[in-house]
Amino acid sequence: MKRLVNFQEKDEATAEDWKFSDSIDPSTTIRSNKRQKGNGNKDNKIDRASIKAKRSEMLNFRKQLPIYSGRDAIIQTIRDNSTVIVMGETGSGKTTQIPQFIREAGMISTKAGGIAITQPRRVAAVNLAKRVAEETVTQLGGQVGYTVRFDDTSSPQTIIKYLTDGMLLREILSDELLFRYKFIVLDEAHERTLRTDMLFGMIKKIQRIRHEKAQAGEDVEELKIVIMSATLDAEKFSEFFNGAKILYVSGRLHPVDTLFTQEPQADYLDATLVTIFQIHTKSPPGDILVFLPGQDAIESLSSLVNEYSSQLRPRQQKLMSCPLFAALPPSQQQKVFDPAPANTRKVILATNIAETSITIPGIKYVIDCGLAKMRGFNPKIGVESLLLHPISKSSAWQRTGRAGRERAGICYRLYTEDTFRELEDDTVPEIRRCNLAAAVLSLKASGIENVLDFDYMDRPSRASLVRALEELYALGAISDAGTLSDLGRKMSEFPLDPTFSKVIIKSAEYKCSMEVIAIISLLSVDAIFFTPSDKREQATEARRKFLHMDGDHLTLLNVLKGYWEVKGDPEWCRENFINIRNMKIALDVRNQLIQFCERLGISPTTSCGTDTDQVLKCFLTGFFQNTALLQPDGSYKSVAGNQLVKIHPGSAMFTKRVEGIMYNELVFTTKHYVRGVSAIQSSWLPQAAPKYFNNVTNK
Ligand code: CDP
Ligand code: MG
């Protein structure tokens, strides 16, 4: 390597926090089990003896977990209290064991109600359900199941259900007091995602109402709540949940040496790569977990790692990179959990999904770049941002802890100790920094009319709540009286942002449901095209044949048509620089959206044929606020907010000058960039949103 990243040796992580007396013998740790894979249809035939053997193998594993020694005390506390807060290190067994303890103690059943465990991330929900089905030696989708957006693997028999926080919010729409559950576990509470924060207030209210009903002699089961977290201000949570009992599970962490860089690093990707090779060439075996801000950073580093590792001497230990981010399909995520092949060191390149949501075996080294991509929102001009931000101290410690799960480890922080001292203690809850339109719509649909007075753990600013109400009003989701309209109710049934739901509902009127559903599915994934840094020109050239003169929406549709023509041929995708993985995810989303439409009586096959203006007009009924008009100097200014916006270089409209544009998103990175851009005519605007444009012109 040309250059070294110099780390300053520091003893900080050997502080008491990171040392625990007893340690797991790694030889008894069962690695994430892939044996069950492929067993699917043979399960019925597995004889009793092997089920028994499997059960006892699993029980032995479970007994090794730190949480297991506290089993009886945990069960008792949960029995005696209506709300319990459980704190414990990642990997100690909270998420997989507590639901099993509750079941084993006979507290849940199909009759009395089951247990729902929420996760901020879909991957975590799916993996945890698989793991617990395995531990209980049952079929996934039977007693143990999961529900995530666009994938429901649960049945009426399911009594332990892992689901995303968003799905539980949706279940409240059809089962207002969540009678199907006796327990709600709000997991990963420290992440403070928007939806988990909404659930705090809603579940607390549901618990109160069920309690009042039970007191009044109605035949109603009380609701028990468990809040779980790796790090959080337990006292604050306890206070919010009426003085809930706090339980601490001591983790088993081995000492972790934390090293800071001596100098700030200008290029974190380069510094990461250099550090990976420093470890690989100089340090004993053990896998490396790298924390990176997002999919793009992960993908570019992944190809760099592979490139460099192909240059290693034949007899040297190999390096294998395994990306891990939320949008990655489960089959590829699995690689992260499988043991590395012989003579190979795994380098897991992850977003903060690996911070607390999932535990990966085999890690000895952690590289923390110190950054995360964070959403931000400016309610005054309605601009969302997705910017690189320094992480908080509590995040940094979580990342560090990942190195000490199975044995002593080392954490390389790619920032200086001074930088660390300046970090915020905790991450700001998402509810204080994002667009609240979807949240407010779902509060309203759940019967909480006065969203300003809702019981928030951390109250969002009044300005952002008012902005959300205005946006929903302009979309027609709330009436003049401020109540949810019929359209608003329909919109809340889609698991989509309100703007998208509106467009789908309106597509029946504009006779272009087929096109709209396809485009929305394609917009729901990160990117359909990929551009390798060394083949930029070929990629641009290949893309040209899909370009539609009216912009990105219809270009995406062309890609899908091409993909269908060749029946998804992987070779064709490679030649055309189309990300087949994302394409498949998009098609999966499309199938789900079709089902939603059928349920709401919207025919998903209605097509506008060649009259593609209909598609753009229809999108405008949701995205009328995401529009900008051409200025005499050739720039574009947004209709809402009069903001100068630039078309992203990746857009089909990048070099075009048209009267008006509509965009999927306006994101502030270095400039105010718009992405997912199409040409519109300004005369279409009043028809798309009469309420909004009457208001604007009256002002
Ligand atoms: O919730 P918490 O972080 O406390 O731990 P958990 O998710 O319940 O995981 C407990 C242990 O189960 C982990 O340390 C892993 O050893 C194992 N596990 C696994 O092997 N595969 C999974 N998909 C999840 C957990
Ligand atoms: Mg957990």
C-alpha cells in the first residue's frame, strides 16, 4: 500500500464498561445456521428423534446466552408489571429469547393473544423470525412468523411475530386496540425512528384504554408492553411509560482496544481501504466489520477490496467482501452470517444496520468511519436532506462493542480523539428531523385527530407539524374541517408515502394505473442503473437507448419494457448496466402494489397506451409541490418555496431546458438537487391540485 493510516494507541475501551467477567467459549457458539435452508419441504418428514436432538442442541445454545441466567427473574418481572424496560448489550439475547420466555411461561396463546416484536429494520425482523423458528424447531410462518412491508409470513397460528414498526402502525388501522396481541415489544427503542416514536405514544394509549375497559368489567385482556434497547436513557423511557420497571441484563463483552487516528482523514473511503489492508497483512485471523454511511460507499469499497485482494500472493490468506445494507435481498445478506471459506478473511461492509439490529459472528476487528447518512428536513421550504453527519458518541460505542462479542477485539476509529470528544452524546430522534406528512396521516387514520396534542416522547416542532397538515390538506387527504377525507383514508391504506398513494388512487381516473404502478415500484428502489467508475462512458452510452424525451419517469418505464422483452436475462442487464438485484426488488414491490390496488377496486391493468402525458399529469396530482419552472436565465426555481434547484447529473433531463419540471425528490447534498425528473407544462398544474393552486394565486 502506498500510504499508512497512523493510529494513536488508546486505552479508553478497556474501561470498566467493556470488561465483563465471564465470557462465552467461542467453540460452543453456534454460528447462524444455514442447515435449515433447503430443508423446507422435507420438514414434515423429520423424525421425532431428530427434532428432539435439534431442540436440545438449541437449548444448549440458548443457555449460553447472557440473558438466560436471568430467565426466571425476567419472567417474574414481566408477570408483575404492565410495562417493563429491558436494557442489555447487543447479542445478549433480548430479541430472540424474551418472546420465548414469555411463551414458555404460558403467558401467550392463540386464544389469549400473541406477542408482537417491532424492529426498525425489515432485515432484522425477517432474520429474527427465522432464527426463533429454528430455535423452537417449528416451521417459519407457524408459531413464529414475520410481517414486513410487501411480505407477510405469518398465519393465525402465529403467536410470536416479528414485524417492522411500520407494519404495526398499519395493524392499528384495522385492529384499533390491537386485541390480537397480549404483548407488544418495542425493540431497538434507542434508534428512535419516526415510527417507533409514534408507536410509543399510540401503544401507551392503547394500554390505557384496554386497562380502563378491563376495569369496567369488559371482557378485555390488558396489554403488556416491553421496551428493549442496547443503549438508552432508561429513566426517560420509564418516566414516559408511567414509571415502568427497568431491568438490566449484563452483557458479556470482551475487552476492545480502541485506536484513534493521529490525524483527521480527508478521504474516509481511502482511509478505510488502507486500514483493511493494514489489518489483513499484519494482524491475526478474525473477520473485519466496517461501518460505512450508505449503499454507494459500500458498493464502491466492495469493488476496491475485491480488486486489491485479487492482487494478493496466491498463498496469502484471501479477503472476501460482504456488503450489508437494508435494501440488499435476504439471500445476499445471508453471506454475512455464513462462516468464511477456508483461508479467507471476511470483510463485512455495513451501514449502521450492524450497529445493534443484527449480530454477526466471527468479528474481531471493527473499522468505524465515524459517519452516517442522516435525514434532515427544513419545514420552511419543505426540503429534505440526506447528508453525511458525524455519528454520536453512543453510536461510536455501539460500533466499538461489535468487536468484542466473542473474544477480545480492536476497534479502529478513523477520526481523532479530539473529534470523538466533540461528538454529540446521542443521535437526535428522527421525528425532530423529517417530513411528518406520512406520520400525521397515519395518526389521523388511527383516530388521533389532534396531532398537535399527541403524547410525543420528544415533541416535533410546531412548524413541521403544521407543514405536514398543510401538505395533507393540499393533497386532499384532510378536509376543510381538518378531518380525514375519504381520499385520505384510502391513502392511508397504502404502505407508501402519501404523495405516491394519491398518485396510485388517481391513476384510475387518468387511466394509467399499469404505468403508474410500474414507475412507483421502480422509484422505490435505490437505483435501477449502475455506473462502475471505470466504465462511465459505456454505461452512459448503454443507457441512451432507454431515454424518453419527457424524462426519468417514462425512461424507467422503457427499462422495464426492455427487461420484460428479454424476460429478465441477466446478460442483457449486465450489458445495459442495469442493476438486476434492484430490478427484482422493484418487481416484487410491483406485485404487492397490484394486490393493494385490487383490494381497493383499482384495476391495475388500465393502460394509457401511447398517451404518456396522462402518466405525468397523474403523477402531478401527488407531486404538484415538487415542481419547478424555467427562469429566463436557464435555471429552475421551485414553485413551492422559490428555491433554486439543479437537475441531478444522473437524470435524463440533466441538460434539457423545458418550461417546467416535476421531480420525485429534492435533496440537499452540496446543492439543492432534484432527482427523478420529468418535463411538465405549467398549464397542467391547476388541474392537478386545484386547492393548492387557488390558494397560491389568492395569496
Ligand atoms: O437482541 P439482542 O441483541 O440482545 O440479541 P439477539 O438478537 O436475541 O441474539 C442473541 C444471539 O443469538 C446472538 O448473539 C447470536 O449468537 C444468536 N443469533 C443468531 O445466531 N442468528 C440470528 N439471526 C440472531 C441471533
Ligand atoms: Mg435485539
